[in-house]
Amino acid sequence: MERHTPRKYTFLFIVLFLLASILFLADIFFGSLTIPVRDVWAALNGDAAVPHAVEQIILYFRIPKAIVAVLVGVSLAISGLQMQTVFRNPLADPYVLGISSGAGLGVALFVLGMGFWSATGAAVWIKNFGVAAAGWAGAMIILGFILVVSVRLRNTMTILIFGIMIGGAASAVIGLLQYVSAASALKTYVLWTMGSFSNVSPPQLSLLTLSVLAGLLLAILSAKNLNVLQAGDTYAQSIGMNVRRARSMIFISAGLLTGSVTAFCGPIGFIGIAVPHVARMLFRNANHGVLIPASILIGACTMLLCDILSQWPGSEHVLPINTITALMGIPVILLIIFRNQNG
């Protein structure tokens, strides 16, 4: 397949950046509550004449939600790209190591103990921040466990199978917790599993942003290592690369990105699988120096579009974000499977 020239790369990057900017603004201007465009623009410009309710919706709901959508899309796209490269598996996704299941287990444990928090009169900030903190802690514990095991295991497929087993064990424990949970606690957990961008508070958004930036920095620093690892561990070792160190750095990056997003927004599927393939098909390049920024922009565009569709303008109902990502991601995954089969 013929590759694009650097000039074409520049053109594609500009188009994707403009598209992301347009979708970001559209996510702010349109929502389930119809607000005149002039009022939205006035709120963005700080016009004192704008109604207070409109100002609150735009500045403290829609803008933070659009920022969260960008962070989620970027995180899932990059972690998916990393996992597909390390495991050389086109269907690997950010949850392949059981990180998402670890986050789910942490949330389930916290939600089951909500009666304890209420009985002890815990501070409101503990109750509000607890779900996200528990999810993040669960994801990081599983990641630490995977990193310790990966030091002893050299084969990436063995690590992949181990991650799937860990995820399965966590899911089994979650099932038991759901069985013994009260109806109110079970409802809270089910709502978390549907995914949402609107429940992230300003302190949580700050922590999410820092975690995503840290994960992205590690991903960018690992770009050259990813280029080498896609040729296989044997080749990487033959040119003197410390495979375990490089792999650990990539796992930490993917864990920060996936764990943080899952903790604060719930498990969101299919984006991590689909976006890296869209980037490869669009740019026709396997160089991660190109694929990483491409996945960042495509991931942001995709998640912003999903957020817009989940709250179709004028509609009274807001669909779970997981529903929209599944409807958009499944056709891409099927296309990948058929292309690989034909190849």
C-alpha cells in the first residue's frame, strides 16, 4: 500500500485538528437542553446580560464535559495503540490486561460499603470522590501486579493470557458482590458501568487531566520503543533494547490512561480497538511518531461525536455513552476482521 507523503500528513493533521475543534464547539453549543446560539456565545464571552442558568450550564457543565470527552478519547486511543503494538494483536484493547476489571472491582467494593460510609457520617467529599478513587486504586493495584509478573514472564502472549485471567477473576468477584448488594448500591454500580462524562467534578477533572498528561508523556517517550517492539521481542533484544524496561514503561502509560478514565467515567469499550486501526488506514503508516498524534486527534473527534450523539439536541433522553461507542466501534471491528481474513 502506498504511503502518504509528509505534505499529505500535514494536510490530514490540519483537517483532523479543525474537525476536533468544530466538534468541541458543537458539544458546547448543542445538548439535550436547547439554548439559543447567541446565549451560548454570550456565556463564552462573559456577557453579564446572559441568564445565570445558561451561564451555569455552559461554563460548569458543557465545557467540562467536552474536556472530559477529549481526555477519554485520547486516553483510550493511545492505550489501545500501545496494547495492539506490544501484543501484536489487532483486537487487543486497553482492557486486555484486566485494568478495567480492576477498576470495576474497586468501585464495586466501595459501592458495597456505601452503607458503612453513610452510617459513620463520612464527609460528603468522601462519598462523592470515593467511586472514582476506588476505581483508580483498583486499576493501579492490578497494573502493579501485572508489572511484577511481567518482570518474570518474557513472552507477551503469556502476559496477555495472565491479564485475561486476572480480569476474569475480578469479574467473578464483582458478580458475587452484585449478588449480595442492596438494590440502591447495585443501581449506583450499574449506572457507573454505563459510562458518563457529566459526573466528573472540577477536582476530579484536575486529577484526571494530570493522570492523562502523565500517561501521554510516557507514550510519546515510548514511540521509538513501540516501533521496535512491533517487529517482535527477539528483534528488539537483538539490537540491544531492554525489552522488560520498555514494556514496563508502556504498561505504566496504558495503566495510567485506562485506569484513570475507567475510574472517573466508567468502562468505555470499543474506542481503544477501533481508533488505532482508523489511524493506520487513514495515514497508511506504521511509524508511531505518526500514529500517536493521529490517534490522539481521531480519538478526540470520535469521543466528542459520541458525546454529541448521546444527548441528541432537543431530545429529553441522554443515552449511555457505552451504547454509542459500541454502535460506532463494532462496524470498524468487523471491518478489521474481514480485512484480516481476506488478507
